[in-house]
Amino acid sequence: MINGDIKNSFLLLFGKNLEAYRKKKKLSYRELAQNCDLDHSYISKIEKGEVNVTLETLLELMKGLNISAKDLFDFDFDINKLNS
């Protein structure tokens, strides 16, 4: 089982990366929500690292931002933390 602190760190890094792409595309939460089938408040929670997203949500975010899954996961995370 993955340590809660490690999981939270990963979710926060993912959220910050999502936020960076949203801002780079000059989209508000509501505009991104209109581009994909997600509620704007849920997108805010993802960016804050408060929720663990599903693969379906990832697909919606990819569609809404017109980016790849690789882009969404393009952030530094020390994988060795998982093995400690």
C-alpha cells in the first residue's frame, strides 16, 4: 500500500501540472469545464490535489486541454519514494 503522504504529494504535483496547462491555454475553470464533461469545482479540487481521478477523468482533461496523457504526467516525482 502506498503511504498517504506520498500519494498526496503525487496528487498535488499532478494538480499543479494540470493548473499550469490550463493557465498556459488561458482557460478559466469554467472554460475548461465546458471543453470537457467535468464540473468546474471538480477541476479546482484536482488542481489542489484533493481528489484521485479516474482514467475517464484523465481522458476528459486530455480532450479539454487538447494535450496527451504524457503531458499531464510530465512532472518530477521521485519514484524511489514508492520503494521505501
